[in-house]
Amino acid sequence: MLKALAEGKLSGLQGEGKPLPDHPGDAFISPGDAVGFRIMAEAGVLPEEIVLKKQAAAQRAHLATLTDPAARKTAMAELARLEMRRAIAEEARRAFLKG
């Protein structure tokens, strides 16, 4: 890094002089996965597990607003379905990367 810095190869890069973006979720995934996810996000593509994670978060927020027991039961079933699909997508990615 010191050589690249001395040669000026680290100047003029995107985001130079700005604070690093806060990615607290990256603490729970491997550095390699984090890089891959970031590259896909910058290209406008999100892995299925990330899309499902966002949908589950929205479903949790929706569930918190419900008071009717029947509506809550339906919302909880949908949340469970989303979480199951997310877990399957994560496991499929891990199996693929090990392969």
C-alpha cells in the first residue's frame, strides 16, 4: 500500500476524502461475501437473500402495526415464509461457494 501511495495510485479514487460507508451487516458475513455483495449492489443487483431480508424487515414492521389476531397470524405466517426462503438462499450460496 505504501508503494501504491508513493506512486500516486491511491489518489483520485471514488469516495476519496469521504468517510467509509457504514455497513454494520458486514460484521456478520465473511469479508469475501461482503466484497461480492458490495460489487453486486454497485452494479444495481442484489442477491436473493438480501432482497428477502429487506422483505422480512418490512413484514416485521407491518406485523408490529396489527392488532387483529387473524391478521397477525397471517402476517406471522408470511414472515416465517420469507425467513425460510432467506435461509434457503443463504445455504445455497454457501454450498455453491464451497463447491
